Amino acid sequence: MLSRLVIVSANGLKSSGPLGAGLVQASRSLHTSSQSLAPVPPLPEKGGKVRHGIFPEEIFQLLYPKTGVTGPYMLGTGLLLYMLSKEIYVINHETFAAASIGAVIIYGVKKFGPSVAAFADKLNEEKVAKAQEVKDLAMASLAQAIEDEKKEQWRAEGRSMLFDAKRNNVAMLLETNYRERLHMVTHEVKRRLDYQVALQNLHTRMEQEHMVNWVEKSVVGSITPQQEKESIAKCITDLKTVHFDPGAYKQEVKEIFSVVCVRSRCFLLFIFLKKGKDDTRAELAVTESGLLTGTLYSIWEVGVALKEFLPI
């Protein structure tokens, strides 16, 4: 029976294409197979459901559509009775030993299973926590490396901008030096041109003064003593013929002098009021006003003196 089962299984494997291909692919070495780029599904943390400790739930779910709810139990019971009736499995002393050992194992699993499972879960959680911590540290370090790389890229971009700014600064310095030298050259050329203009003006003025002095000297030298006496006599005669009123002249000079004095006093008062703001300017104005007043007074004295020499 077992040989027939093996033969049937082999024939089934030959007829099933995808299953055989999967087994052949799984039998290959990992180093010789090409790397798959498909995402690897995560491994389950807990096993599937089982019944009676050893029978997977998937077997019952597979047999339910064919045999119903009680079908798996009837199939298992029939298979056990078939194996006993056909003496495929013979009951002997080893069977009772296996039953005893199985009972002890079941009792130990029922008694100490939860605590052992909790201890194993605790160890597993510690390992998972350590692995998660290592993973978090690696992710944090990689994230920091990414941020550092972004900063370096940003600095690299800023470095080009910094070089542009330095290049512009150098260009501005060169332009400033060029403008300063150009201004210096312009100022120097203007100074030399002004010197030439002043020199030419000095030559022209000296020539004019020399010409005037020469002409004056020539004219004075050409006048004889007789011509000088005649000219003086003619001037005296002309002055005698001029009608001169000393009283009217004196009154007019007094009026002019009084008006000038009033205006000078008003100007002096205004200057003294403003003297606190600009002392130098005020002193100059006072000096000019005094000189103007003295000049007018001198003119009046000259007029009074002329009255004594000219006939009425």
C-alpha cells in the first residue's frame, strides 16, 4: 500500500507542472540562482491554528466542502481502523510506551506550556526589541546621513554663489581702483592746464602792465613844463567859472550823511542781534559799516574844505 502511495504521489508530481517547477526551483543553490527583485513577504510571528495540538486547521477547512463538519473525524477514525485491521500498524508494548510518553508530554504541555510560552515570548520580544533598536539606530543614522548630504549639497550650491560674490567684489575693487586712478589723472591734467592758463594770463597781464607803464612814461616824458603850467592855469580858470553854493552842498552832504548813519545803525543793531550765531561775520559787517561811515564823513570834510578855497 505504501509503495502504491509513493508511486501515485510520483505520478501526481509529474502531472502537476507548477508544483514540480517550484520544487526544482527550490532545490537550486541560492548562490547560483538570480536575485529576485520582488518584495519578500514578512514571516508570520505566530503559527497557524491547530486542533488537538497536532492537526492543522487547514486540513479541516480543506475537507469541509467534501465531507462536511464531521467528515475529517470520520476519515481519521476510518483510516486508523483500516491500518489496525490490515495490520499496517500493529499494537505492541511500544504502543503503550508511546501512549504513556504522549500522555506525559500532553500533561507537561498543558501544565507548563503557558509559562514556557510566556518565557519564550519574552525572550523573543527582547530579541525583537534589540533588533528594532538596532534598526531604529540605523534608520536614524541613515536619516542623519541624508540630512548631512543635503546640507553638503546646499553648501556646494552656496559655494558657487560665494565664489560669484567674491568675483563681483574683486571686479568692484578693480573698477574702484580704475575710477580713482582716472580721477587722479583727470585732476592732475586739470591742475597742469590751470597752471598753463594762469601762466598765460600772467604773461598777458605783465605785458599789459609793461605796455601801460611804457605809454604812461612816454606821455609824461613828452609833457613839457610849459604845457604843465598852462594846463594848471586852465583848470583853475575852469573851476572859477563853475557856480558853487557851499550852503546847499553842505546841506545835501548832511542829509546824505544822516541817511547813511541811520542805515548803518540799523545794520549794526541787526548784526549785534545775530552776533551769537555767527561772530566772525558780525565783526566783519561792523568793520565794513565803520569804514563806510568814516569814508562818508571824510567826503563831507573834503566838501567843507573845498568851500574855503572856492569863491562863493
